[in-house]
Amino acid sequence: MEYLQFILIIILSPLINGVIRKLKAQMQGRPGPGLFQSYFDLIRLFKKDMRISNTTSWIFGAAPYILFTSTIVAAMIVPVITTVSPFSVMGDIIAIIYIFALGRFFMALAGLDAGTAFGGEGSSREMTVAILVEPMLMLSIFTAAISAGSTNIAMLASISGPIYTPSHILALSAFIIAIIAETGRIPVDNPDTHLELTMIHEGMVLEYSGKYLALMEWAHYMKQMLLFTLAVDIFFPAGIINNTEPAALAMSFGIYLLKMFSIAFFMAIIESSRAKMRFFQLPSLLEGGFVLAFLSLLTYIMTGR
Amino acid sequence: MPENERYIELEANRFRDHCIALYNSGRYYPRLMFAADLRQSNDCFRIYMVFSEKEKDIFHIPFFDLKENAPVYKSLTPDIPAVHWYEREIRDMFGLIPEGHPDLRRLVFHDSFPSDSYPLRKDWTISRTDLNEWGEGLIKKEAYKFMEVEGEGVHEIPVGPVHAGIIEPGHFRFSTVGETIFFLEPRLFYTHKGIEKHFEGMSFFDGVRLAERVSGTSSFSHSAAYCMAVERMADIEISEKAAAVRTMLLELERLYNHIGDIGNMCAGTGVAIGNTYGAVIKEDLLQFNKRLTGSRYLRGINIIGGVTSDVFLKADDILNTIDAVTVEYKKFMKMLLGTISHIERLENTGKLSKDIALRLGVTGVAARASGINDDIRKAHPHFLYDDLDFEPHTSGKCDVYARMMVRAEEVECSISIINALLENSYNGDLSSSVKTIPAGSSALGYTETPRGSVFYWVMSDSKGMPHRVKLRSPSFCNWPAVPFAVHGEIVPDFPLCNKSFNLSYSGSDM
């Protein structure tokens, strides 16, 4: 069972995206699509033929697979409902960040590959954002890692009980900003826009269609859920178990779902209450996040908690 | 001939000096420039320029004749930049060449249209082959050359004509340095429908239905201006009641457009709640339009000589709906102005300076947001606008925020006009019967659409049928201003700037 917990991420990630979409629609006063719409979208895309520009190279065809598999590898390392994670010897939190970077690198290359203006724009913007997000993500995790004495996520998640020290709260704030930027949500990017000129993530995948697009989108859903899972593993580990008894697993699964839905609700509120930021003002938000993360580390070193 | 139109016949070489003198005096706005093919009656083409006086309700219309064998005249564009598109349009449509025009590329027709074919000439024909090749668009007969920006780090981004959203076609070519827009060249007229030519093929009475389909969201303004032009030409006085109905419906049209536009700007900043809120109020108003007149876009009301339905019979419904909309609208604006992240995006974005707006002859909300106090309702009162107490709203801020706030103030102004109209009762028949249109006559019709002023100039032939119908929509004036407003902005802010103008492609691609 512990070998298979990453499958939960693969299967449930479109649902979490559907929940966010539904909640956002409700907040706008629309009924919105059903909770399972993201599954239907993926199925529809898998059934469709692909149109591939004849100016593309092998990168264009390889990127969806690299992105999809690398995200699954990251999912294997992350404890979802139990900290007994046989794959965790493969890597730790730093490995995850760089596995994400690998996917991002190929996605940006693929955006450039077709030679269209929007793909290039999306890639250039994505890399600008990435440069600012990565250090913030690292620093905020380091705070938690130092207190746990390890960068292994299973170890981080095993620390029982809430850990609400000032340094953790600062780190959590920075982590939330990083999640918003990484998942391409308002105020950094707008996942619902049809305005090509404003796109970041959507711009990079604009040339994709059919199965490749389905893989890209699915990988994006998984990455989003993985980041949410990391957030609960590191900052709200209460409820996760350290054994594999079926009853306990079921209980832990229930708690996990509840946490995911709460985060989805939180994201929907942020997205509905704010305007997208001007692109050149993004650095001030992301640098602000970096400062928060840095302060959290500083606070931990100075106060020891 | 209507009283406030002063036609001045000039020699070809005097025309230019006269126009420049009027323009430089600063007392006139250049409104439109157009040509007519009078080769059958006068053996010449005639080019008109319409100026409107700022302080008085008078149009000065100098014109001159041009022979077919020497179709060249001195361009006004170097001195009056506002006419640069008109001169290119006349070139495309009549083959009259403005000598000294800085940009003589084709404006209206695209590459596959035959080079020496001028559709608004009366003897225009097109061969079957040309027509097919034009439709297929594969053979380039006169290649359009985009302006090129050269230099290190300059990157070209072509956008459209097919866009990701469900909108009309338009091509935009950005030359950017990093994310900053250095130069933007729009290429429009993908949906050119030959409306002015169509008008010539139908009676003045049928033309009303065509006029109200020029631009969907300004249907009523267009048909009102068209009817007004024909009525002025035929010397028909519409009743007080018909004038009141037209005034009322013009304001209702402004109301739903402005509220919808304010909501639409939220799509540019990603505030989905504001976007849907605006759409809901707009939809309420459109359904109310349907209840009131049978048409969501107020079509089928205007006819030559008056209107077909008396909306004042439903005064209670109007009052109740407007009250309900006012309450919702106030909540909507309070929410928008309270969303600091939204307002912050609008402020100092997409500035169009007063100087450039004046020189390009910008009209409507865009002009007033750049500090130009110009509103046709006030400058040339028509229908019941003379009796109503209102002031055009202007703002000196020139940015997207100013364009939103001018709209917001005009919404309140429209609501108060509607309420004021409901307080009185109006006499007269809904429409007076009109059978014939005088031959060889002409007149202007105009009104203020939600986007700016619209002008119709109609001319009848010897049988009382349309000889020439010139239509100038506000979008035609304002499109050239968009590149100036986005100069120096960043690429992701273009949709927001564009939405703040909210120009119609269809209205420009006449």
C-alpha cells in the first residue's frame, strides 16, 4: 500500500483542480462546471488527434513525456497519507524542487520550439518567475528542515503536532506565495484567461493539442496537488500516520482529503478577491516572499524555534 | 438643406488652405472627410470635409471638385493628422490620390483585392475571377508592407487576426523590446462588408435596417443618426414624442454598454467577479430592452419619420428597472473601487495625451478621458437633448482609470436623464408618414453612441434614391489612437488598454 500512495496524486489531482474551478465559479455567482470536469477534459483531449507544427524538433514531442514522468517521480518521493515511504531513499525535498525544474526546463524549451511569439513570451516569463520563486521555495523549506534536522520529507512530516512558531508562520507565508506562482494562479498568472498576450503557463502550451496537451495539463494538475501536499506535509502534518494499518490509512486519507479541500478553498478565495498583478510588479511580490523566507530562517537561527 | 450645415464650394487649390486655416484657428473640430462620385450629374468627384464649431451648433463643410482625368489633390494629413485614415479610405474607394500623404498603403482592402478597382465609383464592376481570388485570398495583388522596427533586441509579435477568445478579427503587430511595446501597428478591415455600397442599392427606408446592423452594440445610435440624416434631408420634423423615445433609448443603450464595458475591463486584470457582476447587470438591461421594445439591442424601433413604439406606455417598468439597476450598479462600483489591486492596475496605464487625442480627432469616452470636452449631445443638440440639463464628464488623467471613471459618471448621467424624461409627458404622433424623399439633396445626421460620435451623410439622386451614404463610426476615429496609448506599456497590459477603449471591429470595418 505504501508503494502506491503516489497513485492517489495521479488520480485525484484533476479532482482538486475541479474543486478549485467549482469554488471560483460559485464565488462569481455562476453554477460552474461539475467537480469532475477536469477528468472529462483530459478524456476528451486523449481522444483527439494532434496538430503538430512542422517547424518543431524532437523536443516538442519529448517535453510532454518528460514533464509527465518527472512529475510522477516527484510524486513518489512525497508522503501522501503515510510517512512510510519506500521511495524516500531516492531523494529529498531539494531533489523534488529540481525534478520540478527539469520539467519546467523542458516545458520552456517546448514553448520556444515551435517558434511562435506566444510560446516564446510564455517561456521567457516563466523563467523570469522561476528565478524569483526557487530561492524563496528553498529558504522557506530550509527553516522546517533545520528544525527537523533533515531535508527528507518523511522526516519532516513525522514531526507530530502543530509547530506554530514565528519562524514557521513566516516560512508558511513564503511557501504559499511560492505555490501561487508555481501553479500559475492570480495574482501571478491567470489560468482562465483567453488573452494570449497576458499568458505565462498557457502561453507555453498554446501550440499543444490532443494527447500531448492532456499530458501537459495532467502534469500541471499533479504538480499543483504535489505542492499542496508538500505544504501540508511540512506545515500541517497532523493526521498523517507512520504505519500502514488499513484502518489508520483510511482515516489518514480522510484527513488528507479534508486538508486538500481546505487549501483548494483558500486558493479560490485568493483568486477571486484579487486582480492579476502587472507583470513588472511581480518581482516585488516574489522578492517580498523571499524576504519572508529569509526572515523565517533568521528568526529560527536567532531564537532556536 | 438643414440650417446648421454651411456648405462652402472652393477651388481645388483653395480647399487645402481653407481647411488648414479653420483647423489652426482652434475653434473647430475636424469631424469627417469623404468623397462622392458625381460624374453623372457634374462630371467630377467631390470631396467634402466636415468641421464642427466648438461654441456654436454649426457645421462648416468646405468641398471641392476633382476631375476624373486628374484624380490627384494635395493631402491635408501633414497639417491635419486626423484625416489620415479618411484620405486613405477615399484612395481605396474612389481612386483619388492625396499627394504628399505620408502613408499611401491601402487601408481598407487587403492583399488579394485588385489594385485598380474602386468600389464606390458608380461604374464599378468586378470580374468573376477577381471576385473568387479575392474570396480565397491566396493571390497577393498588392502586398501590404508592415512598418519595421530595427535594432538590437527588437522582437516582433504578430497577434491575430484569429484570437483565442470569441471576438472579431483584427491583426496587431507589436515591435517590442523585452516586454515593453515600442511600436504597434494594427491591421483591421478583415470584415469589410461594403456597407456604404449596400446603402446605394436599397431605398432610404430599407436603409434603416442596415444602419442598425453596422455595429451590434450601437444599433440604436446608428439607426437614429441615419434616420435623422434622412429626415433632415427630406425636411421632416419628428414629433416631440418620437424625439423623447429616441432620447430615452439612446440613453438606455449607453447604460448597458458602459456598465458592460466597466465589467469587461475586469477581464483585463483578471478580476473574474467584477467581470461577471458587470455582465449580470448588462444582461438585466438587455432583457429589459427586450421587454420594452421586443429587441435586446433596440432594433426595429427607428423608422424614417419617427419611431414604431411608445416606450412611455411602460413608464412604471422603466422606473422600477432603472431603480433596481441603480442599486446594483452602486454596489458594483463600490466593490470595484474597493478592489485596490484592480484600481492599481488601471492607474497610469495606457495614457493617451490630450495633444495626441486632439490631433488624431479622437471621439467619445476616449476623448473625454483625455480632457477634451466634446460631446455631440451638447455640441450639436438634437432630439430632446437641448431641454435636458446635463454636462459631459471629462477627466485630465488620460489613463485607463480615467476612461473607466468617465464611463461611470456617464452611467449616472444617463440614469438622471432617463428619470428626467419620465417626469414629463410628450405630445404628437409616434411617426409622421413619409412617402417621398426629395431628389438631389443631402444632409448630415449624428448622435453620440456609447463609444463616441457617429455621423451619417446622405445624398439622394435624381429619383430620390440614395446616391451616396457616408457613415463614420467612432471606432474608425479611435483605432489609430490605440497604438499611441500603448506605446511604452508592457505587452501583457495591451488587452487592458484595448478594453478601455472598447472599439468595435465591425463598426470600423464598414
